[in-house]
Amino acid sequence: MPLLSAARAVRENAHAPYSRFKVGAALRAGDGRVYVGCNVENVASPEGTCAEAGAIAAMVAAGQREIVEVTVIADGPLPVAPCGGCRQKLAEFARPDVPVTMATLAGATRVMSVGELLPGAFSAAQMGAR
Ligand code: THU
């Protein structure tokens, strides 16, 4: 299934009663399969999780460690941009050239790479050999 339609479909399952902002994310992993996630809010708001985090967790649970493509969709006026924390989460499993398509339900899209979304990312390289 193409990432855009997978993200659009899983967005319907989002639990977003507080923000009323449903988000869907779909990523293709190194195995070629598509893993999806949606935002899951909580009445104790810091406990909520983003759509991207759910998709990454599904991928890792399936035994995969490499993201090759990502799409995120929401019903906003502008293509939805991953939050700072999710940019770092994506960078854990995606090389800097991996494309992230940000989309609106209305059909607008914007594509940026993981490296563009998180320039100067903290990475294992900065920790040196341990
Ligand atoms: N949200 C995501 O799930 N992904 C994004 O890329 C941006 C924001 C969620 C978090 C929260 O449930 C709601 O959108 C409003 O911030």
C-alpha cells in the first residue's frame, strides 16, 4: 500500500479527544513493508504519543531497524511537520537523506529529508567509541 493512503487510513484511528488533531504516520522499513501509527493522547497530556512514535514502535516490534521513507498526514491548513522529539526519533533509524512527506487531508504535500528536518542532530558519533 502506498504510504500516503496507509497514513490517511490509520489517522482515522487516532485517539485525539483533547487536541482534536488526528495524525497518521506510515513508514517503509528496510524489509519493504509499511508500518503505521497514529497519535494516542492521554488526559495526563505529557503521556500522549505522536503518530510517528507509534509507527516507529510498530517497525521495531516487527524486528526492523531501518526507515527508508516516511509520510505523515493531518487535517490542517499546512502539511503537518513532525515535532522536535519525533525528528530525533526518526533520525535514530533513518539516514539523513530519507524523505519525509508531510501532507494535509486536502492534498497539499511538502517533502523534506530527515537531515533537513534535524540539522546538526545529536548522534552516536559525538559520543565517541565506548
Ligand atoms: N502530533 C503528531 O502525532 N505528530 C506530529 O507530527 C505533530 C503532532 C500530535 C500530537 C498531539 O496528539 C496532536 O498532534 C497535537 O499536537
